[in-house]
Amino acid sequence: NEMIVKIQALVFELKMVSDNIAHDLCTPLTRMRAMAEVAVGGSQDIESYKEVAYGTIEECEQLMRMIKTMLEITRSESGISNHIKEEVDIAKLVAMAYEIFHPLAEDKQIDFKLAASCAEPLLVEGDRLGLQRAVSNLLDNAIKYTGVGGRIEISAGISEDGKAVSIVVSDNGCGIGEKDLPHVFDRFYRCDSSRTMPGYGLGLCLAHAIVKANNGSVAVKSAIGNG
């Protein structure tokens, strides 16, 4: 009975992922077709063709990023990622992520703070590149969904039970509704408030897969209008 339930869940997830992939592939392919039709039916000068070519390259790059991210998620979830596990200073990793994303936050007039707790080394055994990617995805999300004049803070420290290192990214952005919270780490899932923003709904799914592959867990607390 447990096997049947698991198989049904896998089949449902496969169908959902297939539907989402088909939907997300349609949009860039439609744009490329539209650009090609305009070029064929419009003026025949070389600049028009160059513009179409540049647009097609940009759409292809978006598709390649989506496919690469999907492959990375699959590798992380299946445990076949070839990234080397090494000693990683989480405090240093978080501080570096802060330095990278601080200019982006400044451009949006967001008050971005690094907690003082990140001053002391916090050593774990893990995939350095993967953990960097996970933290980057969380910060990218925070900046994307926090309005002008908002605030973001990232911190790292020892968990309450003293057995793990925790990283917390908090903001006062648009927040996530109660019905969306259980699904934010699913492939291609996008909340209603995020559908007007660019993206494919894979960033949080990748962060979740990476953290689990490093023997960790990831969770979210939020409410609409409450970051």
C-alpha cells in the first residue's frame, strides 16, 4: 500500500512537472516565432535580421539556464552530484554573499544588513559551490520581492540544540500566502504575487535540493504583506 501511494505521488509529480515544462517552453518559443515572423514580413535590411538574431540568442540562453537548473536539481536530489565535500566556513560564505548582493540591494534602496553573528567561524562539511548557490538564490529572492525602501537581513549561527549551523534570510517584502507556503520549494511553482516577475520558479527548488544533499533542512515562515 505504501508503494502504491508513493508511485501515485511520483506519477502525479511527473505529470505536474511535464505540464509546467510545456507551459514554460511555450512562452520563449512563441516569442522567437513572433520575432522571426516580423523579420520575414518586415523590412529586409541587415539590422532587422541582427535584431532578430540577438533576440533569439537571448531567449535560447534563458532556456539553457532553465534546463541546466533542472538538471542540477535532479543531480542534487538523486545524490549523483559530483561536487566535492570539504570543510566550509558558513560565516565566511554568508559574508561573501552579502558583499556580492549588497550593491543590488543598494540599487533598489533596500536596507541590507549582515548580522554580527557572522563574525565567528562556523565550520561544516559540505559542498561549497552548492551552498553558495543556495544562499545566492535565497538572497536573490529576497531582493526581488522586497520593495523600494524595504529591509533584508542575513544571519548565520549555531542552532538552538547546538547540533547544526543555521542560516536565516529575513525581509519585509510582499510575503507568501498560507495556501502557497507548502509548495514554494516545488519545481516551477510560482505564487500569484510572483507571476509578474521574471523567472521559472526553480530557484527555491534548487536551494531545497542542495540543502538536503548536504544533510540539512530548509523551511519558510511568511504571511501576505509580512515578508
